[in-house]
Amino acid sequence: MAKKRPAFEIAGVRVAPGSRAAINLPLPGLYTNDPVSMPVHVLHGRYEGPVVFVSAAVHGDEINGVEIIRRLLRLPQMKRLRGTLLAVPIVNVFGFHNRSRYLPDRRDLNRMFPGSMSGSMAGRLGHVFMTEIVARSDVGIDLHTAAVHRDNWPQIRADISDPVLVHLAKAFGAPVLLHSAAPPGSLRGAAAGNGIPVMVFEAGEALRFQEVSIQVGLRGVVNVLRALSMLPRSKGKPSKPSAILRSSSWVRAPQSGILRAHVGLGDLVEKGEVLAVVADPTGESEMPMPAPFGGVVIGRVNLPLVYEGEAMFHIGRTRRTALLERHIDSLQGEPGIQAPELIEELPIV
């Protein structure tokens, strides 16, 4: 028989094995003297296992991850969880309230980790998250979307030179797995510096719910928990393997003007294929944007009014076209995305 665990302690609260608790981590208050706190849901399994954190809204306007965590916490199978799950649906509480990517001091929280207890507002928030959540964890999953007026195809970003991380990133089962080094000051970079592997899930657009992205993300988080033996294995069909992208590049606008896009997210493109045309309002000056190499569109701008040099299309290099076509077919047929045991409610439209 598996050995029972001791209570899990966080922020002065003891969570008994086989139970869950909602905890608020104190943050710097508002100048109106109103208190502010970061919500954390602790699911402490009855039996031994890893400690995993799942976080969302590090950028306050990236809300798909908030919904993914809400659905994750409601899954019936979470009652059978081994180990401990730390679910943080809103990390950047200030930005979330203001519908903003940034903190009130205009800093990007995901460039301020590991933070400092005596630094700026962003530094102090980053320090709280690192000391209270990351330092207690063995693995992390950070949920993101694209920035405002941009959209990302569902993807995992991770340093796949890490043997632990590559296994879990593949287990997630996103359409593509992009090998990328962590940006300086990012959550996954700071966590890696402390020996804690973190992957980033990117999907959708800021301030918008996208049902397909939410379903892919929910399924992926559950896949990782299963790969860590924190949840029972699924009896259904396994997720399709990810197409691994070793590199990617943005294609930028050749001139200022109005963009007419010819490709969308998830489209497979060939070298020289015209991705879009940029023209002045009368159409007298038109410049095509050819693809610099073959690959798949994993990100794009949605706003058609563009400036010269602005990033328009994010192309991932790959030759795994057959595998990607299987993912594209699956994403277009929404009912087939999720395993049946993960669907509990009507989709968001």
C-alpha cells in the first residue's frame, strides 16, 4: 500500500493529504489601501508524487489559461490525484483587473523573474511567485496567449535539451513543440536556473476565449499529469505526437500600409509562397510578402493596419507535413479534440 503523505504547507496554511484549499498570497496593495492577493488552489493528493504548478495570466490580458485552469480544477479525476497540484489562474492580478498585459508600473512581469523582495512592484510580485510557488515545485506549466492583435496556433515552447522537459513537452501533445531558449527574465528561465523545468503553452489571442485552444490546453495539462503518474492513464486514444520545430522566424512588413493576408494559423507554406500583400489605401503601391522558407504558420498579426518592419507571420521550420496535417484535421473537427472524460460543459462560442 502506498504511503500517506504529510500536510502541504504554503503561506502559513497546512493542507491535509487528500484535500484541497484556496489560498491567497498577499501582494502589494492598491494606493486606495485596498488589499490585493494572488489566488492559489492547492490540490494535495493522498499519496506521494511530484509537485506541479500550472499558472496563467502572467500577462494580465492572456485569459485562455484562466479558463483552462478553471476546467482543470472541476475534473472528476482530480479526486484521484497523486502528488500536489498548485494551480494559479491569475498571476498578474493587477494587469488582469486592468485588462492589460503589463503591471501598473508598465513593466512586463515575464521579464522580471526571479524578482526581488525589495525591488519594483513587478520584482516583488515575481519574488512572491518564485518563493511561494516555483520553489515548492518539481515541474511547471505556464499558460500564455499571443499579445494584443496577434494570434498563436496551439504550441508548446520548451528547451528540449533538458531530458526531463522534452519527455513531458512531448507528452503534452500540442500540434507543435518549438525548441526555444528561455528569454532573460522569463518565468521559465528563472525556474530553469533553480533546476525546475517549465514549459510554456501558447495558444490564441489576448482578451479572447478560443474554445479549441482551451480544449487543447486542458487535454495537454492532463496528459502531463498522467505522464508524471499523478493521474490514472487514459483508456482512450493517445494524443497525436507533436511536430518538433527546431527553429522559427518572424516575417516582417516590407512597408507600411494595409495587410491582406493569404494564409492563416496552422497553414503549411512553401518557400516563396506569398503570405500576404501590403499596400497603401488606394492600392497603387503593393508589395508581396513571400515565405523565406517552408514551414507552418504558428503565429500571425490580426490587425491589418501595419508599419514597416512590424512582425506579421511567425513561421516554424518543419518537414513533418503529414503529421501536421493530422493535427489540422483534428483541430478543424472540434468534437474530436478532447477525450470524452474531459468534456463536461458546453463550449464557449
